[in-house]
Amino acid sequence: MNTNKETIDVVWLKRDLRLDDNEAISNALASENRVLFVYIFEDSLKKDRHYAARHWNFIKQSIENINDRLKKHNSQVLAVNSEVISFFNQLQNFFQIDHVYSHQETGLLITYNRDKYFKRYCNNNSIEWIESTNNGVLRGLLNREDWFENWNRYMQDQKFCFDPKENQLLTIAEIKEVSTVFNPADLKTENSKIFQKGGTTTAWKYANSFFEERHKSYLFNISKPEKSRTSSSRLSPYIAWGNVSIREVFQKATQLKSEKKDDRHLGAFISRLRWQAHFIQKFEMEHTMEESSINKGYHKLKKSISTSYKTAWEEGKTGFPLVDASMRCLNETGFLNFRMRAMLVSFFTHILWQPWQEATSHLSKMFLDFEPGIHFPQIQMQAGETGINNLRIYSPVKNSLEHDANAVFIKKWCPELANLPINFIHEPYLMTPLDMQFNNFELGVDYPHPIVDIKENRKKASEILWNLKKNPQVRSESFRILKKHTITNRNRLLKSD
């Protein structure tokens, strides 16, 4: 044990895996101490039901990208497998820790509790833990009256620069020596052409191609399951894991929009950046949304869990082609556009009449861009259990005909349907025995029968949920939610600068 320990500051990286426009890093570099960057692959989080290997690989790629840039500063991120307090206990054998810098994480209950324990640990060990605002989301708000103005001001503020002083960062040699007492994380990942690769460098490749060309079809294709894969920004995982800040993207988009004078595609994109922050702020203020409906009036809504329904939905074998194609695409690639995500949740909670809580972990594990602050509010909204949003029960057939008319997406992800006449690709269950014989296709063998009667179940769900909206407790809760979370002029969120 070193009895003459150097005093250092630590930057604890979480969902802010970047060097630029990172307030925690900027604050650390403003101190007089040398600085160590750390990322902790927490055992408890790796076992959590919301995460999967695709997330950890993305994080590893992001850290590798940071390390590439840190080489010229003769430094790197100390990445270890550990629990947070165990890690800092061991680190104190080498250094006197003065400050720990990180961003305020709007995360799962498990990370919220971990942060409470760590705060107590810091107090007991004379460590000052300084948390920074993350993407304009504010902690401790009681209402949203001035939220938009504050968020907009934050987006227009000057970005933080990464400019360490010479020898300010711990060296690679020192970090490698320290790492010997830990369980270092193996940052190697397999090359994959299926999943988007993590890291700031790749994030800006996507951003630049979107701003230069791909955004021109943004609104035209936003609801189309296949074309949206190209015309959407595809920045959501990079924002979710902090490879870029929303402020960086916001300023780039607004600058380009001002140069183009009137570009409704970029205007729509900018408005969605605002909505993204709006939902995370909502989750920050109502963390119980992870387990229960924000509107307590819906707690009385009891749904029986069907393991067979859930399995068919998760595997993309429900007998409804657009639903199945969407789930198979998500399972394999980690990406799906917003409308198809909403349709999957609507189908699960309305047509299959399953509790939304049973959908959360499979979807979070599949979404490469899993962001708790988006995930739970959106699922509850699509499940129709907020009391303040319009009830939408998505029709898979209507969406299929409108947004995948030539069945390009369905053919790609449900290839067993590819050789059928186009009308039967959208609704294979309409085939007569003669149709099946003529097409050398057998429903129930080559592709599943529909697992439910969609018309009957849709009618039942609609009646129950519309009646519940009239319930006094639902109405009372709706008023509370609106008072707490609604921005006085919601149109300000929709307007572009």
C-alpha cells in the first residue's frame, strides 16, 4: 500500500462516453489535480434484465474510440469489471481521491439506488462528488413551467472543450500498473455489420451523412419501416450512450437549417430532439414509471400473463406479418423506427392484452439505443395508461398497407411469405385451402396462424380503456400529471428555430 499517495480527481464515465462537450470532464480539467478517467462495468448492471451483450459491446467500442483519442495525451480510460464502491475502495490504496466528477444519470432504479449508496460513501470518505447536468435535464424540478426556456438556453450555450494541460492525465503506464489489482475489462468486440458501432467517430459519420444528404427524405420516410432505416438520422444509440451530446447535434442541425432557410425535414428532426429531452425529464421527475403506470388510476387494470403470447411476440411468430417482421428486424439489428416500435407495444398491450411491464425487458435488451428515460414513458403512452394521451390501437394491416405497400420490409424479414401474391403477404390468413395449394404454402406450417382474433380483441381493449379514462381516479391523476409535466404552450416543443 502506498503511504505517500498522490491526490487525484476521477471522472466516472457513465452514459456520457465522449470527450467533447462533457461538463464532468471539463470540470475535472479545471482542477489542479491530475485526472483519471474510469468506466466501471458493474456486475449488477450486467446481470440486470434490461441489458444485453449488444449494449456492452457498444460501450466497449465507445471506450476504445475514446482511448484512440487519448493516445496523444499518453492516457486511457481505466475500464474494469467491478461494483462502484468496491472499485473506489481499491483505488484509494493508490491515490487520495479529492473529487469524483460525473453527470446526473436518469437511469433505472438500480442505478438510482447505487448513486445514493455512493453519495453516502463519498461523504464518509471525504470525497466530493460533483454531478453535472446531462443534456439539459434538470434534477429536483417540481413543475415544468420554465423548462422549455431553460432547456433551449442550455442548447444554445457554448459547448465544453476537451483541452487537457500537459501531463494532466494519468499516463498509460500508471493506469496499467493500477489495473493489475482490478479485473480489467476486455474491450475487444467482434466486427459486426449488423449492429451500429459505438464511438464518437462513428456517431459523426452518421450525423454528417444525415445532415449532408439523408435528411432530405426524413419526413417522407419517417413511418416507413424499410426506408426509414436510411433516411432517419440513426443517431439515437450515440445520443443514448453519450457518444455525442444533444447540444452538439442540436447546434449542428440549427446551423444547417438556418443556412437552408426553410427546411421542414431538419425542423422536424430538431423538434424530436426537444421531445427526447422532454420524456427523459418526465422520467427524472416520476421514477416510479419503471414499475408502475404513472397514472395510478390504471393500477386497478389487471391483465393475465400469457407465456405463449409473449413468446410468439418476442420471436416474431404472431401470424401478423408486419408485427413479426418488425420484431425480427429489431431482434437482429437493434433498430426499428418509432411507428413500428409503437405498433409492437400497442399490439402486445392491446391486441394480446398483456401488461406493459412484461414488454419492457425484451424491448430494452433489443433496442441498441435503450434509454430508460425514453423507454418507460413511451411504453406507457403506447399502452394507453397515462390518461393524458390519445388512445391509439395500431392496426398492423393498415400500417402494413400504408407504409410497406409493396411488402419490401415484410419480404426481407419474413422470407417465408416472399413468394405469395402481395395481398396475401399482408394478410396470409385470408388464403383459402385452394389458395394455399396453388401457392405451395400451408398456413400453420410455413407461417403461423394468427394467435388472436384481432378485430374482437381490438374492440374489447378499446371499450375497456375508453371507459377507464372516465374513471374519477384516472381523471384526477390525469390532472395531476398535466399540472406537473405539461409545458404551458406545448407548441413550443414542436416549433423549430
